[in-house]
Amino acid sequence: MATEYCDEKLKVIFLPFLSTSHIIPMVDIARLFAMHDVDVTIITTPAAAKLFQGSTNRDSSRGRSIRTHTVKFPASQVGLPDGVETFNVNTPLDMISKIGKGLSLLQGEFEQLFEDLKADCIVTDMFYPWTADAAAKLGIPRLMFLGGSYLAHSAQHSLKKYGPHKDMQSDTHKFAFPDLPHHLEMTRLQLPDWLREPNGYTYLMDMIRDSEKKSYCSLFDTFYDLEGTYQEHYKTATGTRTWSLGPVSLWVNQDASDKAARGHAKEEEEEEEGWLKWLNSKPEKSVLYVSFGSMSKFPSSQLVEIAQALEESSHDFMWVVKKRDDGDGFLEEFEKRVKASNKGYVIWGWAPQLLILENSAIGGLVTHCGWNTIMESVNAGLPMATWPLFAEQFFNEKLVVDVQKIGVAVGAKEWRPWNDFGKEVVKKEDIGKAIALLMSSGEESAEMRRRAVALGSAAKRAIQVGGSSHNNMLELVQELKSLRLERIHGN
Ligand code: UDP
């Protein structure tokens, strides 16, 4: 019996959360497992599957054992129109809690699937803390995908344990994080609301931390040369096991077809060729890429400041703008002007970010410090102007600017929820200053760029044979196979 099971592939189920920027890295991790001869089933809903089905289909045609199992989202039961089942920039406020409710209604069905599909282990997003108990019931390991950097999770652990932010005179006074490997400072205003004052999300995060302790291990999309110090710190501080498998996007998306098809990619090729033609007409490292991820939008007052900063800067730019950002059409006028002067290119909606970042014309980017984008910029060896907005992005900024010194802070002062504009409007002068420093030919900027290029090379080494993430992946699969054998033998 043991020999029979030894020959069988390890069966792993993945359950990603229903938001674009959690689906993207978790599906990449699932594809990474399939690349390593693991039999992979991704459980999700039909609308979420559309975000990645092309990639997994291509993997199947490459002979990998990967499939999607879709579960109907109970839209009508929670009062949602058909097809509204993921969290993204366009999700109306009143629908957010309904999607959450729909997801919780699916819990029983997900649990049944874990059992029916006879998985050897489950890998689930952090936002499903209940899966720790579900896996325990089946006697199989649960691996938890923790989005974000080790630094961000270490900083949150420091806040929870020592509460340095609690005794500050005001929200704008700086405090330092006790017990972190570097001296890092922030203000209370830059902290997520749930860390300033307990709310429902604080309660959810506590459940996530509990489930982390009950899990076999956590998976991170990062790599040793980028975050080794914080990886060690996090493991010691929390007493949990973790594996760093990044950069996953670089690892599994090696063909242009994979890079082009990610997320909400457009069907029409002509538009894509437009941006590519434009970038290819520009000198090396001359263009600034400006994007704020999949979840954020700005009020018009902020868009005006960005537009003016870009138009007044002495650098060409490519700016990704969400269609719903603009209230009064001034962006269309702006686009006409910068097109006529050939200074800028506006991408409306969704950009093929992986392809853009690897284009040699790109010299740096303005980013909201979403972890996926930071990893993708690091892969591409690019320096960043950092403009954190929500989630754990203000912590990520510290890694880029203060620890790795591959970025310049725009100077954002206020954290806000992803679906809220907040009060702060960053002025064009501050945006302009950061862009100028980022793209400048001065020695300080050149040093920053050299560091970014060196980290890009380290990212590529991490996933090659003998590299840190490559070794981790082989060890992890081996460990999971041994666990399966122990389970079968009843040890
Ligand atoms: N992304 C993209 N095109 C876009 C916007 C986003 O390809 O126009 C991808 C980006 O490459 C990254 C993810 O979506 O993989 C965004 O994740 P991130 O963590 O950077 O930010 P979030 O969306 O969570 O704010």
C-alpha cells in the first residue's frame, strides 16, 4: 500500500480569497505546486475563476496536473446580482458585507469538497481562519497563505505585543517599533484603523493569528535576500513555521502569454500593442510607470495633483487610471495633451503590469506599495516612489525606503480604507520631488538604482536550482509527501 501511495502525486487543494490581489499570488503559488509535480485543485467561484482560468488552462496543456473546481456563489440568497462575488475597485460599498455573507454560506460546501476531493493538504488564504479546524478534522495539514511582507507582519506583531503607538500625544507624533531588526518609525495616522482602535477587523485578525498557530505553516511570497532578517525575526517572534517561495510571479509566468493574461487582461490585442509600441519608442530607463494596484481609486482633487505633477516633471510616464476615478472629464483632456506631446501614455482600467515592468524603457515606478507590485518591481530591478494608501502598505514602504533603500517616499501621511478616499490630498510638489529624485542622474539616485538592480538579480537567483526559494519549494513538497505517508501508516 505504501508503494502505491508513494507513486501517487501529492494532492493539494487551494482556496483563494475572492479579491484580485489575493487571487493573483495564491493562484501563482498553486501553479508553482503543479510545476513541481503536485496534483492541484483550485476551489473558487465562477467570477473569480475568470481571473486566472487562461493561465491554469495553459498549464494543463503543458502537461501539469491542475484544475479549477467552481462552486456557485449564492448571489440571490444574499441579495446580490449574478456575477458580483469578488472584492475589487468597483465593488459598491453596500455589496461588500453581502459578498462576505455569501462566502460564509459557502463554508459547508467548501468543507465537503475538502473531504470529497481526498486532499493530502489544503492551502487557504489567511481570510479563511475556519479552515484550520476543517483540516484538523480531516487529519491533514493546513498551510496558510499570508499576503504581504514579513516586515509588515513583524511590525503588526510588535504593535500588538508592545503597543508603542498607544501613549503618543497625537496621531502625528512618530513612534518606533520595539524589537524589530531595524529602527523604524511611523505615526498613528499611518496605521490601519483596526490597529489604532479595535473594531470588527481587529477581531478577524485575531482569529487569523489563532488559525496561524493551528496551521502546519504559512506561505509567503518573498525571498531570503529581500527579507531574510525579517523572516527569521517573524518565526522567532511568533513561534510559527513559514516558507518563502517568492517571487512566485517571476517563477510561474515565464512566457509572455502568461504575463499578458493575468487578472483583468483585455481581450483586444490592438490596445496592448499601443502601449508596447509607445514604450518601445522610448529610450532605456526613461519612463516612469504610475499605478495604484487593483483596489484603489482617487477623488478628482487628487487626480489633478498627480496629473499636474506628471505633466510638469521632466520625465515621460505611463499612468494607469481606473475609469471610475474621474468625475469631470479633465483626464480625457489631459490624455489628449500628453498624447500630442508624446510625453505620456494613459492606460484606462487594467494594465499588463508584468510586461510593462520588464520593458527596458521603464526606469522606475510610483506605487501604492501593494505587496504584489513591490515583488514585481523588485524582480524587474526597479526603484520606487512609494505612496502607501491602505492595508499593510505603510509597513511595506518601510522595507522599500528604510531597509532596502530602493525607494523614495512621496510622503503620504494618512492610512485610509481601500474603499474610502480619506482626507489627505498629496500635493503635486511632493509627488514631483519624489519623482525627480527617483529618476535623477545624481549619485544618490544612481546608488538606489544599483541596489534595485542587485535585488532583481537576487530575485532571479532565488528561484533557480540551488536558490533559496527553489530549495524551500523542494523541501516543502518533500515534507508534505512524508506527512502523507505518516498519515497513511497511522503514525
Ligand atoms: N495589476 C495589473 N494591472 C493593473 C493593476 C494591477 O496587472 O492595472 C496586478 C499587479 O501586477 C499585481 C496586482 O494586480 O499583481 C495588484 O496587487 P498589489 O498587491 O500590488 O495591490 P492591490 O491590488 O492589493 O492594491
